[in-house]
Amino acid sequence: MMTQEQVNVMETLSLSVREHILRMSTDGGCFTGASLSCTDILVYLYTSFLKITPQTVYDAERDYLFLSKGHDVPALYGVLAELDFFNKERLNNHLGTNDDIYWHPNRNIPGIEFHSGSLGHLLSVGMGVAYDCKRNGNQNRIVVIVGDGELNEGTLWEGLLIASAKALHNLIVIVDRNHFQANVRTEELIPLEPMEEKFSAFGCYVQRINGHDFFELHTALNNADNESNKPSVIIADTVRGKGVPSIQERADRWFCNFTHDEVQSLIGELHGVENTVLESETLIVR
């Protein structure tokens, strides 16, 4: 049973990760809105579910996280840095030529399992790893996070067909259902609903939750962990730009390149205050 105290810790961590995302949204920018939508999912996974630490990052027995929606990597960078997989100071090198902190995941960064960016492909990679682990009798769990717009890719559904045929119960797919892809709403481009029925028809165990509710994430992932015959799909309803009201659910806040003053204002908004000043890594309210 998860406690409110544990949730409070995760909420604090999510706030720090969102600060990192906003800081990476300048001097070249990043995919801000979608990174903010999947932050809570990543925080829960790395603090309460995945069997992986900075010390076991290369162990054969570790769990695997594949971020198929690779453009959301600022959220993953922020979580890994906060949990000491690499030094937080490296986040200041975002888009610099002296580091690998870039717009998409890079395996040179501790904790990044696979390069991603061509949408739809990492479910097949995760399926292959899950199949290998199952065949060898290993207990690894494989989690793949996909975007809802990514569901337009045929390779994703092909991967699910094989995962179902091979009864890959060790594979968990989480859909970051923020209802946008790039600068348009998913249902205005290629409608995806009813999603539960579609995933069920592909032989998956399906749950739908609030992707910002840590208690619901806890229940759904533990349910998926106990599934013994099918791959699991968790449809996590989220909000693009979560935590920063002025950019929430805005089609034009897909990719953002803010000025430093705008970033400072947005961080203040994240904390529910105005007229903030940043000193070093500490937010000081004036």
C-alpha cells in the first residue's frame, strides 16, 4: 500500500523535474508540452516500480524503460539527474556540443536504454527484449512509454500482435494520452478512440487511469505486474503542459524556445507565484 507521505515525495520530485524541463526550454528549446505531460509517469516508475538504480544501470537483472516518444526526453533527463544517474550540472549542457544532452535519447547517457525519435519503433524493440527475457526465464520487466499520436504508426500495432501471440506478460505499454500530436489534437487528425477496445482486440490487458494520479499509477502498474498471460497497456490520460497553466493544452506549445525571462516567469507560475528570481538552483520568491 502506498502512503500519502510517499506521494508527497513524488510530487516534490515532479516539481523539480518540471523546473528542469522549463530550463531546457530556452537557448534552442525543447518539446516542452509533452515532456510536462509524462513527468509524473516517469517519476512514479523510477521511484516506485522499476528495479533499476544508478548502481545497477547496466546489470542484466535490471528492468528496462524505453521512451518511444523520444522527444519527451527532457522529462527523462530530469528524473535521471534528480535520482543521481548522472550529475544535474550536465543538464546545463542541453544542446551544447560538449555533451549528449540533446533533443532525443542517447545511450551515452546513463539510464538511457535506446536511441529513439522515429516514432513507433521502440515498442518493437521493447517487445524483442521482453521476448528474449521470457525465453531465458529472466524476471526483467519492460516498460515502453508511447505517445498517443504515435499510435498512428503501423509498426506499433505489429509489435502488439507479436507481443500478444507470445504472451509477453513482462511487457507494459504506457500511452501518454495528452490528446495532442505536434500542433494538432489527435481526434481532429486521425481519431484514436475507442482506445480500450482497440488494445483489447489486439490481445492486451487494458487499464485506463489519470496519468497524474500517483495512487492510480500505483494500482495500475501493480495490476499489470500481476498479469500472467498478456502484455499490458495502461492508457494514462494526461494534460499537455501539466503544471504551467498558461501553456496547458495549447497546440502551439508543442516545441518551445523561451527567453530566459520567460522561463523564470514560467517557473514562478509552476510554483503558483509571480515575480520570482532564480539564484543558483534555488527558487526564491520575492
